[in-house]
Amino acid sequence: MLEEMAFFNNPWDYLQQPAHPGQGINAAYRTLLSAIDQGWQVESITHKASVLRMDVGYYLFVLRCGELDLTRHFMVPAVAEVEDFIHNNGYPVM
């Protein structure tokens, strides 16, 4: 029975916290780093404007895990630390 239940579990739901500093880091950004640490690859990044003028918007990351043959969309706020991460890794943004 447990083996059958394990078949339906989605590995995306069980990302462990990465070995990155946790103080002051955005939770969504920390989860993104964790996914990358666990082998997910960034396929594309799109910057989306926010509906609210006060908000800075967000980045939509398309992540791919070849080992699991899965693709996931992941939204992260467009804050300075995320923009630095994108720039430092040379990811193109659409």
C-alpha cells in the first residue's frame, strides 16, 4: 500500500531547503534555489508586470527536470536578489 502511495507523490512538493542563508531571503527565491540545487534546470524566464502599480511584478521561471521528465512553472517576485541571481548566471529574460 505504501509503495502505491509513493507512486502518486509529486517530488516537486517535497523540495528540501537548500544550503543557502535563510535570513532575509524571499521564501519563493529560496525554493527556486532548492530546485536548482536538486537538479532542475532553468529553461526560460519571463518578466511579468504586476497588476498593482505599487508592486514590482514577478519572474516566471520554467524549470525542467530531465531525470523525472517534468516541467514546472515557478513564480518568484522581481526583487533585487532575484534580479542579481538572473544577471550573475547570465540567464536571458523574455
